[in-house]
Amino acid sequence: MSYELIAILMFSSMMLMLMTGQRVFGAIGGVAAIAALALWGTGGVNIPFSSAMKLMKWYPLLTLPMFIFMGYVLSESKIADDLYKMFHVWMGPIHGGLAIGTIGLMVLVSAMNGLSVAGMAIGATIALPELLRRGYDKKMVTGVIQAGSSLGILVPPSVVLVLYAMIARQPVGQLWLAGVVPGLLMATLFIIYIYIRCRINPELGPVLPAEERNVPMAEKLRLLGAGILPLVIFFAMMIPFVNGWTSLVESSAIGALTAFLAAVVKGRMTREVFEVSVRQTLAISCMFMWIILAALGFGAVFDGLGAVRAIDSLFTERLGLDPWMILILMQVSFLIMGTFLDDTAMLVIVAPLYVPLVGALGFDLVWYGVLYTITTQIAYMTPPFGYNLFLMRAMAPPEISLRDIYGSILPFVLVMILALGLIMTFPQLALWLPDYVYGK
């Protein structure tokens, strides 16, 4: 059996196991271990061992529990509730203002958290009931919350970009900075779409009643302080890192400590909040570590087979495809996989194959990391089996059906595709900021 056929067999076996509902790390790691033993006998046990050692030696991995803890502290201590009250007061007089404020809330939550699931949970529990109570169209608001939550894996400190950096061997700091402009661009496009649509059809997003808008300026300014807190946490973490005063891990520790102190100062760091935050941090961190370990083992076997070189030869020499066509086909494959996999699973499955191929085709791997995050989030929200759609259904009230959720997301997916096209056409949208900061 040729190495190319073995590689195809490995990939198809892994996909089959995932489609039958097996755990991601078990499917990926199991296929890698069986293939290594079948190909190289007892010597194959060195592959998972060396992968584990590589994982243990990767110092930036310590950022994962720090950022996850930071996000859960801010979420469980209800600091995000204060943010929404601020947007409620300041944006209420505008048609669609609360929906626009929800996008702003999601940007700030993303800057504190780095996980799209956390943004979805905050939006569905805080923003959704308020928007529905004030007469907003249910399809509009479910789309707003799903689209806003997608910013969590793009705006720093993105946990998914940390995983991508580990697998693609790219600097985390550059990837974070590369996500800033695209993340803000996407948020701006969402806001423009909501504003225009609500101006055309005001019933979709009515303004707040006059009695709710008549808030004293002193109270407005007090609520405005709620929006300063996440920015303080973000800049306390990022400024020392960007200026080289602290390492990435030290900056993540500053962010976690600042979030903890903020909850203490506000009197919200109860025993229950601390216990839930620590438990969830441990659970998610362990899950990520098992997945990365499995991905490293799978990638080592793939590299040993020469699968990447074989696929590169197939696309460029036998099929005669140009690099851009190959890149577009990769993005389409993400959209297909997103019907039954989440963003992390897609990354660890295709990274051993796609990342070396992207480098061989001459594309920038930092830029490709941004393309990956946007494309997987589009896939994550695309019917019929987008993972985000079912998360939304689980959190939404009974009056919002799955059909409503499916119908709500299409306009926002089109906006995300527009953003993806702009970043593919103009790579400097992603690369300008890291080039400027690291080129000084």
C-alpha cells in the first residue's frame, strides 16, 4: 500500500469516527496511534511520547488556563451585566440601538474572554431577553447574538489563535495583533448592516420608550464606567506584552489577576463564583491539552508519510491548480466540515495537512490564521448542522424555533463572507498591525 493511500485511509477513518460521535481527542489520537504502530511497529510509541514532551515544553500553553479563568471570572461575577446596562442607556434612542449595543458588548466580552461559546452564553442570557421584551424582531436578535459571539475567536486574547500558534509554530503575539483589525472590521460591518436594516424597517428594532431614555447624565456617566473596566483589563495585559516588558505568559497572568481583583473590588468574588470559575477552567484546559496532544501525534505520522508533499504535488502538478484556487478549496472544505465539527476540532484535524501546504504555496501563515478563524466561524453558523445553531437553540426561549434561528443567520453569514473576501484581497488588513508593532 502506498503512503498516499495510507494517508487517505487515516484521514477518512478519523472523519468516520468523528461523524459517529466519538470524542475529538480519542478519534484523532487513536487513529494516529494505530497507524504509527502498524507502520513502524514498537518504534511507533516514540511518536506520542515525543508529542507529549513537545506539549509539556511549550511554555506559552500556560496562557490557556489564564485566559479561560479570566473569562469565567468576568462572566460568573456578572460584570458583563453592567456592560449591557451601559449600552442600553446610551444606544437606546437609536433604531436598532440595542442590537448595535449588543455587538459592542460582544466586542468587549471577546477582549476579556477569547472564547466564542462564552460570548454566546452572555448574549443569550443577558441581551436576548431584554431585546425580545422591548419588541425587537426575534429573527434579527438571534442573528445578532450568534454573529457577535463569532468575534470571540478573532479579537485578542483569542484562545483558538493560541492553539493555531502552537500547531502552526507561529508567534502568538503576531496572531493576536493580526486579529484586531479584521475583528473590528467585522464588528463594524455588522453594525452598519443592523443600522441600515432598522432604518429601512424600524419595526425590527424600535427605539426605547421616552421614560426609559430619560436617565440623568450623572447616571449615564456612572454606567459609562462599566465599559472602561474591560478596556482596563485588556490594556493592562496587552501594553506590557506589546512593549516587551513582559512575556506572553506573564501578560496572561496579569489579565487573570486584574479580572480577579475587579470582581473582588465590586464585591462579587463569592466562594461559588470562584469555585465555578476554577472548575470550568480546569475542565476546558484539560480538554484543549488532550486535543493538542492528539493533533501533534497525528501530524507527526502525517509528516512521516510525506502526505503534505504528496497532496501539494497532486494539486499543483497533476491537477495544475494555482495557489489561490487551492486556498479557496481549503476554505470551502472548512465550510463543509463545520456542519458537524466545532472550530477547535477543525483546526486540529486539518492543521497537519493545511498549514505546511499553505507555507509551501508561499502564503503568510499569520494571515492564514486569520482566514482560518473567520472561515470556521462561518462554518460554525451555517445550516443545516452548524454547531452554533444548536447552542443558540439550547439557550433561546421556547418562542424562538430552530427555523427562526436558521433564518436569522443568513444575512450575517453574507456579511462575514464579505469581510473574508476583503481580508483575502487585502492581506494588509491583517498584517499591517503586527508588521508595525514587531517592525519597530
